[in-house]
Amino acid sequence: MQIPSVLPELWMGLASLLAHKLRSLLTMLGMIFGVGAVVAMLSITAGAQQEMVRYIDLLGVNNIIVEANEAVDRDQLLANREISPGLTFRDARAIEANTPNIEAMSPRKSFSPTSVLPPTEQDVPSLIGVLPNYIDIYSLRMIEGRFFDADENLHSAPVCVLGETAKVALLGYGSAVGKYVKLNEVWLRVVGVMAPAATAEADIEGLDTDDRNNMVIAPLNTVMRRFEDNNSYLRDEIDGIFIRVKTGADPIETADVVRAILTATHNDAGDFALTVPAGLLAQQRQQQFIFKVVMICIAGISLLVGGIGIMNIMLATVLERTREIGIRRAIGARQRDIVRQFLIEAVLISIVGGLIGIAAGFGGSKVIALFAGYPTVVSVSSIVVAFGVSVAVGLLFGIYPAVQAAKLDPIEAIRYE
């Protein structure tokens, strides 16, 4: 019963919009810009959040990463060594002995090989030495062979595990297990190949991730005893420590303990950096929330301007159609019928403007992703929120003109010219 009674007003509203196409379009501009801005901004923040979560997964949300700040020249090295021994195995032992909630820990020693066999035209893979529990710290998955074990590390066995990119660059697409690669002057037998890992494609403050796909991983003792770095005098004994915190423990609190230990053993020299992925995630989420609120407020201003435009046009429409309103009242239309008629017209403007705005926001987000290289994700929730707000604005700002139209005296309205 109710739906058919709305149809005449709906057709009348559409006819009114089509009769004044340019005016209707100009009235919708505020809605188009507002809704488009909401959709685009929410898609940008959602994309940034997705990228951040992906990078945190790469680093390990329960992990703590300690990196040595290597000296850039001999003078800086001597200045540092006067107060700090640099990052050492002693630091690793102190952290393990005095920090609660540590599930696994591995020191790291890394090198940049100057020569490699078989030769490759790609970037030369980096080499790192770690303990066998590195595979558990980062939950690595093997697609071929296995990871090296504790006995191989103990005896400094010349074995290694390849990242997927390094494997293809050095040994091609066939099986790699059992084959040999030569880094500098050392031959290493391949015992396994890691599954492809996500890589950081954008820079985020506080995130420093190595490309595990283009990496050769060997036992820590093997790297320490079989490789010699020409710049070793500038290097710390080890250049990193990977720590995995027990499930349920707070990585940020554990990181504070680690930082306090290293600050004491290094005499506050500031020659190390500590990264807590969980803390970075919380910080990024807070920043993105603030960004989202600011952008929504800016978009809200556009919607407010659009609502004022709707009210202005609807008031002008009431004045133009005063005689029509009088005739409708004279033949039996009630005040609520007049209110409904003009409310429907106002909401139609916001609906059409909202739909165009959604399309503009969706297209804008894709353009940003294409040309700026910035990740964007258009979610259903952002579309629903933007569209719902636009309809609500049209309804809110259409009430006053609709009520003013319904209050017109029928006799005076008919006589109006």
C-alpha cells in the first residue's frame, strides 16, 4: 500500500531533476566531492594498513630485532670503541640470561660477497650467518630440502639455504639441493630452498627489511670461521640479534628490558638500533587513525557544503513551484504528501550525487595506486559509510524546504505568479 503512494513523488522528483540537468549537476557537486573524498581517503588508509600488516608479518609481530649501527670510517669506529665494544656475542648471552619471555634468539653476521659462482647477471645475493632456530623465529617454510641443523652449525659445515630469487639466479629452475655455490673463496653445498617471502615494496619509517628471496643463509659458525670481510675492522663482532618473544608476552615490554641491557653494556653509546614490529604497528595504526579522522573531517566539509547547496536549491524550487503546490493542495494533497514530495527530490539529489561520488572515489584511488605507487584498498564499509552519510545529509537538509513547501496556503499559492 505504501510503496505505490511513493511512486508518483518519485517520478515527479526524477522529472524535476531531468528538467534542470545542469542545475541538478551543480547541486550534486558537493556530494560528489565529499563522497569521492571519503571513499578515496578511506581506501588510502586501508591500503596503507594492509601494507603495514604485511611488513609486520615479514618482520614477525612477536619479534624484536637488534641492529648494529656500523661505523662509517675508522675515526668514528675509534670514537665508538672508547666507550662501547659494539654488538657482540656477550650482548647476546646477557640478553638471553637476563630477559624473561624469550622463546628463541639468534645472533646474525652478514656479508656482501664480492664474487659468486655460478655467475649471475642479477644482484649478487647477500650472505647471513644465523643459528638453526632462525627458521622458527621467522616461521620460514622450505619448498625444497631442509634447513641446516645444530650439528652443522657446531662443526662449521659448508652448507647453505637459498632464497627463491637467489636459487633461480645462481642455479636456474631445476632442483638445487646437493649443488654448490661459491661465495668469495668458499664453496657451500645447498641443503634447502626457502619458499618465496613477501618483500617491502614501500618505505615505512622504522622498518628495515632484508629481501630474504635474494639471500644465502648459512650456519653462524660457518660464516664466522670461513669468511673474512675486507672491512672487518669497521664491523662489530655480530651485526644483529633476532629475538622471538613467547606467545602471550608483551614484545614492547620485553624490548624495553633488552634496550636497558644494551644501553648499560654499550655505555649509552647509541651504536645499536632496536626495532619492535608490534610497537611500529601500534604507532602506524594511531597515525593512520588520526589521518583518517582529518580526511573524513575535510570530506565532511564538502558534504556540508553539498547539503547547504541542496537546501538552497530546494528552497528555490519551492518558490518556483508555488503554484504547483497550491494546485496539489487544492485537489486533496495533504501536507505530509508535499513534505514527502520535496524530501524525495532532495534525497534523489544526494543519492545520484553519492553514486557518482563513489565512482569518482573508486577511480581516484586506482589512479593514485597507479601513478603514485601507493597501495589502496576500496572496502565495502567505506562505500556504505560515504553513501549513507550523503543520503543522511540530503535528508537532513531537505527537511526545512519540504516543511516550508507544506506550510504554503493553498489559495495564496494558486494565485502566486
